[in-house]
Amino acid sequence: MENIGVIFGGRSVEHEVSVITGMQIIENMDKSKFNPIPIYITKEGKFLTGESLKNFKSYKTGDFKDAAEVFFKPEYGNHNLYYIKHNDKKLFQAAYDEVAVYEKIDLIFFALHGTFGEDGCTQGLFELMGMPYTGCGVMSAAVGMDKVTMRKVFESEDIPMTKYEYFYRDELNNLEKVVKRCENLKFPLFVKPANLGSSIGINKVKDALELSKALEVASSYDRKIIVEEAVENPREINIAVLGYENDLTLSACEEPIGFKDLLKYEDKYVAGSKGAKSSQKNQAKKLPAELSESLDKQIKDLALKSFKAIDGCGVARIDFLVDGDKAYVNEINTLPGSIAFYLYEVNGLNLKDLITKLIDLGKERSKDKLDNMYSIDSNLFNMTSYGAKI
């Protein structure tokens, strides 16, 4: 039985969404093969674990008194999850605390959304440790998270996107200049923080006054802000890609319906939700979407191309804006809410098997790293005179 550390929560505005995803992973993991160990990162950045964290009510009430505070050592080959064992003062013996092993972790399952998790930050910790983990690596996660960098990579691959401009927070000190730079873009526009998901901090604007206000909102969430041309009366089509390198599987396409411009945070995660079960599955949508043969092929080809462009691994959802028979890639989400299981259920892949597949892919990507050479024999120290007089 393998110990799978399911990591979720985190210092992100997407904290609650991440908890929901984490609970779904823990509840649906194949218990005949894996022992899920919750690793919850609080909003303050503390790592907690314990059986009580498998119960969604703990997060509703904020009661973590039965949870243990834990940590990893960033040491290659050390896959232990540690905790501080507190000992009471005894007669003739000073009180002392002891570092003890809580469990040895075989693989980390990523359910962290947003900053400090989905962006490659936490992946870097596990790379230092040589710990296998699910999903994209550091570079892929970072590129997929940053909407500006993502667009630059996609541009190099001739992947169609709408026109855009981007700015840094400090540039907003001269708001008039920023607004002027957007004159080459056609209203309406979307204004977004470059490094967030779940529709947080995003606004659609129709004139320069609204643009100014939206820039200030977006800048409160990120130092980098992107302004994109909107597609008038678009169809939104979403599709997921699962796999690694050239062994990739496409999900069914979905078309969210019942909204015109932007699927808000509440639409995605609140409406119809109950307990740890995301409302994603219950949203108004056409699944599979009704697409012409040529448009269906165009979207699927671009989805595969986008996933490969960032060297993706695991599962990612690619969101499209469709104008007539022309599809534009809106963004790639390398850690979609609920790991986009509902898009694969249509094709007969249930959540339990999807989780197992993601674990297997994480092992495969980690195994590939073992084929790399990280050290060479060198006589450099003996060949240099540096330090000879010390």
C-alpha cells in the first residue's frame, strides 16, 4: 500500500476551491492500492495532517485541534513527513521536543490551486527532495499559470489567441499612459490578474473609464495585469488533455451555457454545491458540446498543441473562445478544479480511475528524471590556484 500525500489549501485566494478538490481526491482514491494522507496548508502557510482532515466539516468549522503540524525536509531522497513530538516534563528530566516521522510519503498528489501551488512554487520543493508528484513540473506549471508568459509561448507555436497588452502594477501610477497603450485594442476588453484562476479579479469593460477601474482591481491580486480583446458573443468551449509527452487522451468538449460574458467564481463553485462536492458537474452545460466536424477537429488539435507547448503532464483543461468557425485559445489550466473529472466521465473514465492514472503519470515523469546526469567527475579544484594563499 502506497502512502499518497494529497496536498491542498494554501496561501491563495483559491484556497477554498483547493480544499474541495483535495476532499474529492481523498474520498475517491482507490483505497485498495493507496493510503491517502491529507496535507492541508492553512491560509497562514502551516502544514497540517491527521484523520480529522479527511472530514469536510473540519474546514467548515475551522476546527483543527486534532490535526498535527508537519513539515518536509528539503533533502534529496528524504521522503518523510515529520512532526514535532512534544514530551511533558518528567521528574529529574528536562522537557524536550523530538522530531519524529509521521509517515513516509511515496508520492504527492497536487490539489493546490492558485499562487504558491499551481504556479510551480511547491513543485520546486518536491523536486529538491526527489519526491514524485502529480501534474506539471516547475516550468510547465509556471508557464501555464502566468497568462502573459503562456501567451508568449503559444505565440511561438502559432496558436491563435486574441490581441492583448500587459502591464506591471507600478505602471498604474501613470494610469493615463496605460489606458493610451490599450488604444490599439478594440473594446470590449477583459482585464485580468496574470497569475490567478477561478475568474477572481477579472472584469469585462466597455470603455476607458471602466478599464481604469478594472486595472486597479486586477492589480490588487497580482503585480502583472493583462488586458485582452473580447470575442463578441462567443461560445466558450472547454476540453481536457490527459497524459505525458506523446501519449495523450482528449476528453469530451463542454460548452457552459446560461451566461454571456464571464463565468464568475460563484457560478463555478457555489451554485448547486453541497459539502465537498463541487458544483462543476451540475452547471448548465452541453456535454458533449454540439460542434461541427471541422470545429471539433480544430479545437482538439489546438488543445493537444497547447498541452505540448508547455510540456504538460497529468491533466489540464484548455479553454477556448469560438467566433463562428474560428477557435481562439483563451488559457490553459494545468490544475483544473476537481481535476476536470466530469469531462472524462462522458468517455467512461470514472474519478477513481482518473486519480490512479494521474498517480501513474506522476511516477513516470519522476522516473524520467532518474535518467538525467546531475553530477560529473571533475578535477577542477586541483586545477585552479584559487585559494592557494589561504
